[in-house]
Amino acid sequence: MMEFLGKHDIGHQIVSQAKKRYSTDANILGLSNEAEDLESMETPMTIVNTVMGVWPKDAPEKQEEITLRFEAGRCVSVNGTKMTALQVLQECNKLGGRNGIGISQALENRILGTKSRGVYEAPGMELLAKALECVYQAVLDRRSTALFKTLSRHIADQIYDGRYFDPSTRVAINAVWEFAKPATGTVKFGLYKGHMNFLALTNCPHSIYFEADSSMEASEGLNPVSSQGFLEVSSVEAKAMAKAGLIDTESVWKKRQTS
């Protein structure tokens, strides 16, 4: 491709290609750098010149505090200012980018069975995803969380494979929106040199986290004696399996070393 561009005198250099050679694809969600020099696993990811933000080491020395408001799974305001979805993403790209958020490298598993190396930037998406995860952790029970993660992975795989309009994708998306209904809350983060430090979760009416029940100290919530009874009931099956000789207590690591 590079030879073709050169042969036909087609300009191809972009801001991310100052010294080293690699290909960059970008949109408002993020960008990927790959090919050419990045194909060698001995080439550090730091050859990439960032476009959407800065490397963490170049981010400000002071933590920047931000708030993101979510309603039914959608971010509707940033730092108290109501915004459209597009405006939210644009603002989060700025906030995350200048604080070194969302830069990563990965070996991607392609459909054909090969692997492809990429260096990625997605400051806004990384910021929004982490903040929304904080809300979901508060409002989804254990079983819903497990199903939500399975559905999310299925949707991601389907989109990657170009199968967005498949029945299974549409069903999974509708199910995710059901889980999103109680996902309302305000998340406060401290952004500092590539880190998103959790500061607070407030105004989350459907949170099933109750400090009294979760406390490890004496409280008006769940009685610790109840936990003891639960553990006794939970151990019944394990004890029966042990009596039947189905439980092996020897270290699996020790067995591997001696086999």
C-alpha cells in the first residue's frame, strides 16, 4: 500500500506518523494504530504519537475531578451540564485524552485465526465504560451481572463479525436495555495520569448496596449469625461429597510436580 501511495504521489502522512511507520484508522469512538513497524513484537507501543490525548507521563500533575450523570444506562450530563450523546462523547474524549486515559495495546484475535497487533486510543469510551460499570455494580445482582456480561460479550463478538442485524444480536441488545433501566446514578472520578480513581457514587435510587447489611462491624443490618447459618447449610453438599470420597484435598500443584 505504501508503495502504491508513493508511486502515485498520494500524500498519506497524518499527525500520528511523524517518525515511525504504521497505519491509523480513526473515528469519534477511538482509533487504532497497526501494521508496518508495529507488526514486530519488539517494537514498543510508545513509538505511536498520540492523537486523541497524551501519554500518562505527559498528563497534568494535578488530579482532575469530574462527574458523569447516567439515566437508564445513558450518560446525560458531564460536570453538571446536560448534553446530547454526541456532546457527551466529545467532552469525555477531551477530559480523558488530556489525562492520559484509554491508551492500550493488544494482540487481537481475528476471524481467520491469525492475530493482529494494535495500539489503541479511546479516552471517551474508556471513561464512560468505567463510570457506567460503577453504576451497574450497584444496581445489578450477582446473577444479572453474570448474564449482562455474557450478553455484552455476545453483542461485541457479533458486531466484530459484521452480524449486527442477526436475530441473536437484536435479542441480546433488547435484554441489555432491560438491565439498563435501573442504571441511574452520578459517578465522580478523579483523573490522574492514566488512572480513573473512584471518588463517589450518588443519586443512585436503585442501588442494592446497603452499608448496614454489608458492614463488617456491628450494625442494624444483616445479623452475622445469619451468615453462620448460611455457611452451615452451604457446606452440607460438600460434606456429603467428602464422605463419598469425591473430594480430593491434596494440592493439584503438588500432583503436577510429582507426575
